[in-house]
Amino acid sequence: MIAKFIEWYSNESQVVKSSAELFDKAIGYLQRQGFQIVRVNMGTRTLHPQVESLSYTWVPKEKKEYFDESTTPLLHSKSTIESEIGFLREVRFRLGSLQTSQFAVSPVQYVMSTKKPYYFSFVDHKEKTFPYPILEDLAPLGATGYFAVPILQKGTSYAFLSLVTDKPNGWSKEELIFLDQVLKIISLQWMAFIQSELTESLLSIYLGKRTGSTVYSGKIYLGELDNIQSVIWFSDIRNYSGLSEKLSPPEVIQLLNDYFGLAIPMIESHGGEVLKLLGDGILAVFPYTESNKTYVGKKVLLAVRKLGESLFLHNQEREKESKLPIHHGVGLHSGKILYGNIGSTERLDFTVIGEAVNLTSRIAGMCGELGKAVLASENLANQIPVRWEELGEHKLKGIGSPQKIFAISERVKKKY
């Protein structure tokens, strides 16, 4: 049996493009061999700051009752797709999922801690109680056998695979040996897909979606830079040093997280990408072409207006809690920048450089002096046909010639 499976798998695995497709093909093969699988579950730890673990559950189209519909506050996200022979559900869990009592009293915990497979025969079970709650849930559905195996990496249990059948009398000893071998073979490619997806996700979180994807695609060489046109955004928290002196370290961290939690999603939802978190500051870019530069510029202004409104509402809540308000200054500029890898052969940074970046930072630094939350360069003001308030020419540190600076009206009720 195993020789036939390896022959089939060696051909099919070359064209499989995703973990979902791998599920479908492998389960379809086992079903054709008469294993009568009614539920498959794969789970693994992740490298993600918000998601600790994820699981994939497959059930046949006529057996949707085998899905686990229990709820948990640790749920991060859930999605279900229909495949040729069944439904596949991906569930992501927040930090703490591996410490829950539900995990502690499951066969999964057993196989991962002992590094041994586990089989339970419902047919041979004569007692009123079951060794694990999941088995008690499966029994009324007609399950006859439950089989789980650990997936090891470098000798450590990293993930698991489990199968449930309603085949009369469950699986024989020979079938279990075969399944154990098959699951170990499948897990190699499955883990490769998962690691690839997690790597790209992790790069996206730390570098930004566009940059993470660019690095993942192989643009990783020193000095590999692109000339792009972009609206550049630089913002930081006003009087951050003064706030830091008044607040405890945990309060400072919370203040930063509150600001970044409002600003970053707003920037990203309007087409920007956050490249750097510089202390209390944010460096972001909104790339454009000649054909869409006005549209991109308007999206930037919409983002900065909505962020101002969000900060105003957030400060109302902070005031109720007797917390200091968060005010920021935003500098905007439009121009050509270099986007790519700089650094040394041993330590690279994917970022943007150029005179335009420096100018944006200096404009943001004028927010306090000019009493405005949002300031823009002449380049950006000429790019976007909106009503601007011209504030005259100003000498900026490190910039050779004086620069005209413009402001926009703000939809907030408090003066910054």
C-alpha cells in the first residue's frame, strides 16, 4: 500500500500549489482506498505576534456536523472554502491558545508531549466516560476511530495531524501503520507550505506588505534600489519627550501603541505603506505614477483627516480616564526617492532614502513652531487641487534653500 501511495504522491505533489490543494488531493486518495475519513485536522504553532497557532479542518460535503463550532475569546480569524470533495476551514488563534484547558485535555497535547501516535477505537470502548472531551463529542456523530500523530522538526513536536473515520469497526492495525507513514510524508510538504506562508506573513508585519512581498520575492541584494515617485509621510507625537518624563515606562508603551494602533491601519487602508517606526515617529510612503498622482494625493489627505478625527475621539476617551491626550504633527511631501536595500553585506535595511525623505522630516518638525497638525511641501500642494493655507517660506535645518510650507484645515474641535 505504501509503495503505491509514494508512486502516486511523487507525481501529484509536483503540481500542488497550496496547503488546501494538498489536503484535497491526499484525502481524496485515501478516500478512494476505502478509509472513510469524516474529519481531518492539522494544527501548528506559528511565528506571528498576534497568532499563536492555526488549524485546518477538513470534512466531507455531507458531514459538516464534524466541524467544531465551539467558540473561544482567543479566536483571531476563521475562513471556510469549498473544495472538490469537502469543506476546508482555517482557524487562527491568538496568544494563549496553547495554554487553555481545552488544549491541555486533548489528544493533541498527548501526542505533542509524548511524540507518539494515539489511536482510540470507539467500537472497543465499553466505559461510560471517554479519556478526552473531543472523543465524547465525536461519539454521537457515528465516529468509530480517531487517530492522531505528532509532526516533529529537529526532534521537537511542532504540529499534529488527526483523522476520524466512521468505517465499521474503525481501522485495523495494518491500516494505522499505513496512515502513520502517509501522514508523516504529507506533513513534510504541508509544513513547507505553512512555513512559506508564515515567512511571508512575518516579513509583511515587520517590513510592510509591499516591502515584505518584495523581499520575499528575492529582491535582497545590497545596493538594489528603485527610483520611485511617492508621497512621503512623516509623523510623530508632539511633545513626546515631555510626555515620557510624566509617564511610567508601561504608560509610555501604551501611549505609543495607542497612537500606532490608530495611525498605521489608517495609512495602510488608504494605500500607504509604513516603512519605519522611528521611536514615536512613522515613516510611510504612498507610491504613485503620473497617471494617478492626484488620486493618490487625495487618498493621503483623506487618511490624515480621518486620523485627526480618530485622535480627537480617542483623546476624549483618554480624558475620561484622566490620561494625557495624544497630539501629533504630520509632514507631507511629494517627490522622487530611492527604494531598496542599503547597509552592509551582513546587515541590510529595506528603506527609502533621498533628499525628499529628509525634507519631509524637517517639514514635520515645523508643526509645533507653526501651530499646525499637518504641513505639506509646495510640491504636494501643487499636486493636489484642494484649498491650501500658505504659511510662507521657512528655512529648514539641513535644507539649502527656504521652502514654502502649506497647511490644510483640520476637522477637529481642539487646537493642537
